[in-house]
Amino acid sequence: MADSQLSPIARFENILLATDGSEYSAGAERVAIEFCKVHQAHLHILSATTTPDDAGWMGAQADQDAENSLDENLKRLHKAAEEAGVECTTQVRSGSDPYEVIVDLANSLTVDMIIMGRRGRRGLARLMMGDATAKVIGYAPCAVLVVPETQSMWSSIMIATDGSRYSDMAAVTAAELAKSENLLLNVLSVKVPSHSDRRQNEAQPIVDRVLGFLEEQGIQARGVVEEGPADEIIVEVAKEKNSDLIVLGNFGRTGIGRVLFGSKDERVINSTDASVLIVRGGG
């Protein structure tokens, strides 16, 4: 693990919770307040709405009712945050697409992490990740934590690493979380059958390298190497180890400015009951 990837970057002082006030955001709302309490972070709460071209087929009254509902939810969350001793600000913002509103605010506030639900009101399948969540992960300038509706703050963390610089960034972040929260950290590397023998043989050294780094940081950790499809193994091992937070590294920026969001990561998010933290790599 290169020294350049081990700088103290994994600080969480400024957190953005994106919520649409639905039951699908309940887990994200819970975790955001708990996380900010543990890390003494400032919490920004945003409800992003779509700007209508006109009053819409449901009429202006329906739009007003929806806005009132969002306002009531934000007041409830602000009170809950205050009771937990968390500094909190709330706002409703409109835009052509909710994900753009979320990403724009994350940029302007220079947040360290965005927390949101796996899907919103418009999602079609109960377990499938919503379009807005996928787009936020793809374009966000920071880490994105995706929280299923039934989840609360985690008690065990797992980092899945392939030895890339993106995984190294994720390992540093997972280490910071495990250290500050005094939690066990599981380190997984997967031997993917379709990969070359050379790449498969790198799995154990990759785990050992991360374990060495964690030992230097005084973090309790366990390593595991398994063979199979990466997304399936990640979900299975997290369940076996009772890890309710999975940390993954995202790719860097492409030439057109979009951050690639891997299909493996999407399959993990769609298949697990755990929260998933996608850490931005260098760009």
C-alpha cells in the first residue's frame, strides 16, 4: 500500500443526508444522526424535489401538500438531531433532477460523505437501487453511504479489496471508521475464476498488506480470501462475518467527467442487507 494512499484523508466532519421523507429513507435518516453523533460531525439534511414545468396533472394543491410533508419531516429530523447533540441544518431544494440537486449541494458544502437510501419513492422493485442513488454514486465528489430502510448503525465492518489504489482509499476510510468506532474490521479479497492465475495468486498478499497497515494503526482485523464471483462472495462473507457495513472503492473520473460506478458495486448494493459505503478514488 503506497504511502501516498495512507495520508489522513478519511475524516468525517461534514455529512449530507439526502432524504425524500419516504419509508425507504428511514434507515439513512437513523444512521446519519447516529453517525454524526459518534463522529461529532455537522449534519446537513436535504430534501431534493423536481421542479415542475407547470402545476402538473395533480395540480398545485398536491405540490403544496408534498412540500408541506417534506417540511414536516425535516422539522422532525432536526429535532431528533438536536436531541442527539448533533449540529444540524435542513433545506428543501428543487432542480430538474434530484441527483443533480444532491451533487451540487455536496460540492458547494464540500461534504465528506453523502448518506441516502437504496431507493426512493419512484423505485420499482423493493430491493433494487433507485436511479437517483446510482447517479449520485456516479457523480458525487465524495464517499456515498447507501443504507437499506431497516438498517441502523453498524457493529462490524468489512472492506473488500482488489489491491487497486481505489481499494487502498477504501481501506484507509474503513480503518478510520473501525478505529474511531472501536470495531472489528474484516478484510476480504476475492479470487475471481475468470482472472489470470497471477491475479488470483495476488489475493492473499493483498489481504496481508492491508492487515499489516491496520496492525500499524492499532486496529483489530481479520483477513479472508475466497474464490467465486466477486459480488456474490462479498455479500456472502459479509453475512457470515455479521458485517453490517461493506466498504468498497470506486473508480476514478473518466475523460468526460463522470465517475464510473461498477456493476459489481451495484450488484452488491442490490443483494445485501448491509449498508454499503462507496469510497471515491483519486481522479
